[in-house]
Amino acid sequence: MTEKLYDLNSYVKTCEAEVLSCTPAKKNGIEGFAVELSRTCFFPEGGGQPADVGTITAGNESVRVLYTYEQGEQIFHLCDKPLEVGCSVCAAIDFAPRFANMQIHSGEHILSGVILKEMGLHNVGFHMGHEFNTIDLDGEITPEQAHQLEAKVNAIICENRPVFVSYPDKEALPNIPLRKKPEVDHLRVVEVQDCDWCGCCGTHVAHTGEIGLLKILDVQRYKGGTRVSFLCGAAALADCADKCQSLKNICVSLSCKPQDAFSNVEKLKAELAEKKQALAAKNRQLFTLLAKQLCENAESFGEDKLVFVIDNSLSADDLKAFAAQIAANEKTVGALFSQQNGTISYALCRAKDAACDLRALSQHLNKALNGKGGGNQELCCGKLPEHPEEEIYQVISCSSLNIK
Ligand SMILES: [Zn+2]
């Protein structure tokens, strides 16, 4: 059995120990050597908290601890190199990530305690992630409620309340207002003074002030309840700073105050939609005039006339709008193309009285130029890979010989 130095003191960063065993092992997808020590300050993964990593030094040799895990009463340090059994070592955890984990874990307990007290909802899942942390609740909360809960949590952080770890005896346990029913007899209780009591194996800060800040990032409906994403400590501050800078950039770009940024963006969106509509109306007028002109000078195409257009300024929607105007002219077939970002969009159209089999023409075009698309006898749309204009014209103009 390994003596667990982190259990009653989360601030033990290094310890002297003896190597009890060392065997090749693969755990959590990591290959290495499972090293058991007589005592350790390394926290093994558990209770939603990730494993500690760090270094074990024997004499002049150092090995990296890539992962720490518990098996029964034993704790194994998965190392990148083997260590000699029986030798004395110094084990040192990477304290910066561990302290961040302590901040998150204590923050999570306060958040869960406050949510239970204020909303009567239970934390049914906790995950510490690389980008953010989540708790899952057995009921719904709104973003406004989350905002109020966040303020209450941060008030408790500010009050710098002590956090206690204890192993109460069986008689004392029923008098403790535990957030969750205990599943084991010898329960380790983590208490945030006058806020939360929870059975937990994790490492915690000694005073809530060390958490610094808890920021709720998002609340989302999840499996009939709510998933709350949050950050603590330096990560929360960095996230706030990032978002502040983004808002600042937007405000410089819009020449407005932060509190006006959202309404300004909404205004710009509305203006853009209006301009798009106006442009589409102008384009329709332009397409009507152009179509008329092009149809007057159109070449013959079997029994019909062919209007062939390549204009890379036209969007796929423009092509359709233009095609509709061309098809309004008697006995006319339109073949319109526009190349943007290495892809050619096409629209084929025909007047109601035209003889051309439009779908056959579309299939012929797709086959000849490796394209995709289709439609009906009035309009066929699709896409082609890049091809020279002459080649496209050849494929269309020569097809009148085959397609009736
Ligand atoms: Zn916990």
C-alpha cells in the first residue's frame, strides 16, 4: 500500500520514497513502466480530476511520470524509463497543472453546492477538460440564473473561506449535510465552510480565495438537464482577457462603445440584407435587358437559339435569376457559367416552346466535363471542375447535333 501524501495536504510537491516495484505497462494508451513507490505526492486520476504528471529522480537519473493511476490500494506512476527496485528516489509533481486542477475542483464543489442550495438541482457528472470544465445538472437552468449563480460562487471565493478535508467516523457522518449520499464507509469529506460538504477523493485548495475566479462560459440543455461549462483561476482570467480583446477589436472596427457593439452588428446585418435585396432587384432588371439583347443576337442551336454566357462575377443565385430571364424569350436555350474559387457553377435553361432536351444536355455536359448536377426541362444547375472557356463552348455547341 502506497502512503498517499496528497490525501491530507494538497500542497506536498515533492517527497523522498523507495521504489517498491517496476514493470512494463500500458495504461490510458500510454506505454511505459509502472512504478510503485513507498509513498507519493502524485494524485492518481479519479473523481473527475486528471492524474498528476511530473518527475522521479534517482541519483543523477530522472524519469518522467506520464500518468498516475490507482489499482486497489496501490498507486502506479507510469514512467517513460524504468527505475531500479529498492533504490531511493525523489518524486516531484508538476505543480502548476496540479494547482490549476485544485482550483477547478474546489470551484466545482462551490458551484455544485450553490446550485443545490439555490435551485435544488444535483450535479450528476463532472469533467475537467483541456479547454474547459463541465458539470451536468439533473434539471434546467437559464443563462440569467447561471449569471446569478456565478455571482454567488465568486462572492464565496472572495470571502476566502477555509476548505477542510476529514474522515468523519460512522457516528458523525449522519450529522453532516452531505451533497451526495455516501457510497463507502470510510468517507473522505471535503468541506467548503458553510457552503458545501461532499465525499471526494480529489485535491483541493486550502482557502477559497486561491480559486481566484470562476467564470461560467455556457449553459446548454443536455440529456434532459443542463451542462454548465466553466473555467477557474488563470484560465478564467485568460478567457475573459481574450474575449475583451475581441470585443475591443470589434469596437475599433465599428467605432462604437462595447455596450453598443451588439446593436451595431444587428444594424449592419439588417442593412446588408436590405442591400442584398436591392441588388437582386437591380440584377433582375439588368438580366432582363441583357437577356433580350443576347437573344436577339443568339446563334442557332438545332431548332432553337443558344445564348452562351461565361461571367465569373455571377453567383450561383445570379445564374438562376439570369437563366429565368433568358428562358422568357421564345425558342431559346441558355447556357450560363461562372467560375469562382476553382469551381464552375452552371445553369442551363430553355424556353417553354424550345425543342432541346435540357436534362439530356445537362447529362452530356456532366459526362464530358466531369461535372455534377441536374434538374428539370426548364432549369438544370450544377458544378464543373475548372475548364477552358473554349472547351465548355465546344461541348455545348456541338451537343445540338446529338440532343434533340
Ligand atoms: Zn470532488
